[in-house]
Amino acid sequence: MSAAIVFEGVRKTYGRVVAVDRVDVSIDAGAFVGLIGHNGAGKSTSLKMLMGTLLPTEGRVTVCGIDVSDNPRDARAVMGAVPEEPAVYEYLTGREFLEFVAKVRGCEGVIPALEQVGMLGDSDRLTREYSQGMRRKIALAAALLGDPKVIVLDEALNGLDPPSAARIKGVLRERVDDGATVLLSTHVIDTVERVADRVIMLAHGRVVADEVVAELAEGGLERLFLERLEATRDAR
Amino acid sequence: MSEPNPYWWAYTLRRAHRREHDGTLRTVLTGLIPLAVAAVLVPVVRPVFLGFLDEGSQALAPGLQGIVLRLGLLIVAVTALDVYAALIRSDERAILDLHPVDPEQVSRYLMGRTERERRWIPAAVAILLLPVAIEASVVGYTFSVIALAAVATMSFRASALMHLGAVGLAESEWAAPFLDLLRGSNPRAQAAFIYAPGAVLAATAGAVWLASLGVQFSLSNAPLGMVLVILPVLIGGLASHYVGRVSQRSWFRASPILADIDARYSALEQEDDGLRVYLEFTLRWLPERLALYVEKDLRHGWRLRRTGVTLAWAVGVLSALAGWSGSESAPVTSMVVGVLGVFALALNGVLMESDQPAFLREWLSVDKSAAMAARGIAVFGWLQAAVWLPLPVIWLRHGFLPAATSTGIVFACSIVAAVLVALCSRRPRWGLWVYLPVVAGIAGVVVTATRLGGAL
């Protein structure tokens, strides 16, 4: 199976501060991967390098074989992404915002995307009137437009009500079953246990665990997380 | 047929929704504010900057050349900063960075959007120069306005090209030693951006000078004059041609470079320093009841209106430069720049009310009088750079009395502006409409009285 996302010896430093330290990860196409870690573990930095909004200090990141730093436009064309704090145009309706994204991406499918995130009924209201959760859903719908091969979500399920979160998890699972790759960063271990096939754990910028979720005992992920975090602290 | 620019499409829709939301009347009135300000400034500008109109027809051509040159350079400086904010530090990057945007289309849209939102600049210039048409020469006036509109057209395009070019420079190996020499304590890449507006000014100054000479020549019917007047448009067209090419790489590279710059600034600062804002040290001298609100406003202003706040230093420098001249009228010119600058900058304090998160007002139990006083104190503090910088310069060149009088008048205006801001800050909807005419009137009276009374 070909790799959809590859981090190759990736290191990101800011002066003396090391945010991500020699990360080597390869994620196959058609995988649903959860990325977990404590605050400041390097999750968002890693995802920003994947989205091309940060450059690695060393190493390289590729998406479907495309180097994100060298070909950011091509990389973004195969990737749908929701950042930790999604931004939308405040004076567009939800539907208009998605129409804009569809024009930029050269695709269609605004209505199905709105239906998938449960926002069709509110799609003619200005996004400035939306709650934080509704904005996140619109951002998710934008990330789903054009059937991207890779979907990157940074804490994207935070702030969603349980039915919406369940619906979106279902949509993401369908996309994975159709061959897409999902990388979901979250603090919520339960979410990863329920939807992800594989979990990658970061602590202090390093990968400290890379496990198949099905092989972990019930509640094992949380235990593993705490153990590895403790071990990393001791090592430092 | 090529696809229409989707960024313009979204912008047009956003403007339409904004107009529906704000109401047509408010939208139109807001758009007219700069023109109204220009109109009320005419009586102030006329005696100070258009004094050559009183010196006979011989003085007209060189006088117009001088004013067109100065206004042209000012337009370039302002638009260069504007284009940097729109194109490089664009608020739309957070949205656009997630998608495979066409860099040429995006760059042209952001450049065009800025030009559109600043289309009042040539109109305001046309109003400020009206005394030329009324008192001296319609032809001279027309050529001056055309020349300055041409300069504005060039400036938006040249600025876009230079700022996008600065992205490449920020990363280039060969430029690294030069940037290291210039950067001071800033990250290396930031040096390329810091000096880009200056580079725009340096690169276009020649064209502005030629356009101003074109105005002078046109008055003597020299055919070369018209060519020189529109020369900036041609240079702008050339710059625009290269914007597409340069943007291909620079648009995408700008975001990670800026993210690195911001992160390096944070890493350079101590955690505590990162939280500090300009003038926060003054809080220690304030009573606790006031200090809380002053701190809130200092932070609010520094984080959301930093350009407006730091422009006080630019006004101070401008005022000091005006005072450096050996001309007898230099202290008055410096004082006028200071008074106008102080009242214009204090507008930030009124506008801050519209940035104020609604939840803050609803959730906090607000001590109204303390909040009002705090706004005035914060604004007063910000204005002081504009007040005091010219003092030593005028003192050195013209003696103590003119320096003290000029500074005293500007200082008094800063107090008046701060009090007015405090009073208007509780009326976010109409504060602007009270503030602008009142300060325009006060500025007019102060400047006219100073000149008539020969106070300096």
C-alpha cells in the first residue's frame, strides 16, 4: 500500500526551543490515524508542517508523494484540512463560503458537503451568526469538498455536540472506507479509541508510541498514554 | 474564456452582505468620512501648505511641484504599508492557506482590494488641493490631481511587487549577510519586510519627482509635462506585469516565513515580556480602580490597533522634520503637523469601541466612569510621542520660546483629544460623528488663531 503522508526526519526548532524532534512517520493510504499528545507535545506544529503553513527546520513532509514545502499548491490540492481555530469569511453565508472554496478547488458538491455535516438548514445564514461549533462544521464541510485524498483535522471535533460529532465521525469513516486517509489530532483519547485504526503519540516533540488501536486492551490507550508520558518526563 | 477571479467574487458578496447588515446610509456615510475630513482640513492646509498661492503667478509652478512631490511621497509611504498589511500579513491567509489557491489571482485580488478600499486617497487629495483651482489655476489643479492619482496607481502595484519580492529576499542565501547587518535584534527574515516599504519609497521616488516636474512643465504647455504626469501609471503597469510571476512562489512561502518570524519573536522574549504591551509601565502610577481599565485599553490598542498607536512616533518624526527647516514658519508647520496628527491618531480611541468584544461589555461589571477615564488616559499616553519629539529640534533651530509654544499647543491638543475620546468612547455608534467635526473645528481654530496671533 502506498504512503499518503510521510514525515521524514522532521525537526522543527525555534532558536533553542525544539518543537518537533526527528519525527519519522509513514501513514498508508486508507488509514484513519489519531494523533495524541499533551499540550505542547508538537501535534499542531506537525500538522502545520503537513499543511505547509510551517517549514521544517530539517527533514521533509510529503503528501501522496508531493513535497509540501516544494509544491505547496499541489499538496493542498490533494488535502482537505481543518486547523485548530478554523477561519471563515464572516460576511458570507455558510453556503456561499463553501461555494467559494469549491471555486478555488475547482470542484462541486457544496450541498452534499453541507448535508454531511448537518448544516444544510443553516447554510443561508451569515457565518458571523454561527456558534463556534457551527463554524467548525462549515470548516469541516470545506475540508471535505473535492474528495481530498488526505484529510487533516487539528482538534476538529472539539466543541461539537455529541450527535454532530457522531455524524462527522461516520462521514470520516466512510471517506476512509473509500480510500481516503484521515489524520485526526485530538486530546480526547476516547475519540481515537472509537474511530482510529492507528494511534501515534507525541511527547515533547517526539513520537513515543505508534500502535494499532485494535491491538490495545479496553482503556489501554489511556494507560499507555500516561505511561509513555511519564517515561518521557523521567528521561528528560 | 478564463474563469472569473473567485476571490473577487467572494469579496463582492461580502461587501454586499456587509452593506445589508450595516444599512446603505451608514455604509455611504462611512465611505464619506475621509472626504469629509479632507474638506474640513482645507482651511487648515491652505495657509500652511499652499502658501505659494499668495506669492503670485511666478510661484505657482514651483509651488505645485513641491506640494505634488510631498503628497506623492506621502501617498507612496501610506500605500506601501497598506499593501504589506493586505498582501503579506493578510487577514485572509488563515482561510486561503488551506486551499490550492492561484497565487497570481490572489495577489492581484488583494492588491486590487487595497486599492479599492483606498480609492478615497485621490479624491481626498482633490479636495485638499481645491484652493489651487479656486484661487489660481484649474489646469494646474487638474494636472496635480492626475499626477497624484497616477502616483497612487503606481504605488499599489510597485508595493505589491516589492513586498512579494521581499519574501524571496528573506529566504535567499546571498542576501543573508546584508540582512544580518540590518536586522538588529529582529529575526533575519523580518529585516527584508521591515525595509520593504522604504525600498518601495526609494524605488518610486524618482517617478514621483518626475510626475511633480510634469505638473510644473504642463503649466508652461510643455508637451513633455503630460507624459511625465502619467509616467507613474506606466511604471505601475510594468510592476503589475511582474506581480503575477513573483507571486507564484512568494505567496505560499510568505505564510511559513511569517510563522517562523512570529515564533522567533516569541522565543526571543521572556514569557512575561510577551505579555507586556507598550506603555504598560505607566500603570504603576495609577490608582488601582483606573489601572485595570487602562491596562485593558493599552492591551486592546496594542494588539488590535498597533499601527495607529505606533504612528504617533511617525507623526513626531514628521513634525520634528518640519521643525528642522530654517524657514521662520517651520515651528508653525511643525505645530500644525502635530495638532492634525494628534487629533487624527486619537481617533483610534473612538474606534476601539467597535473592536471591543461584546461579551466583555456584557460579562464584566463595568465601572463606567473609570472605563471612560481609562480610555482617555491610554490615548493621552499614546499621543505623547507625537507631542515631545519635535521639541529639541525646534529648540535647537529656532530657540526655546517657539519650541515651548509649539509643543505646548500640541500638548494641550493631546489633552483635549484625550478628553473628547473619553467622552465619545461610550457612544460607539455616534462617537465618531461627534468627534470628527468637533476636532476639525478645534484644529481649525487653533491653527488659524496661532497664525493670526503670531504666537510663534
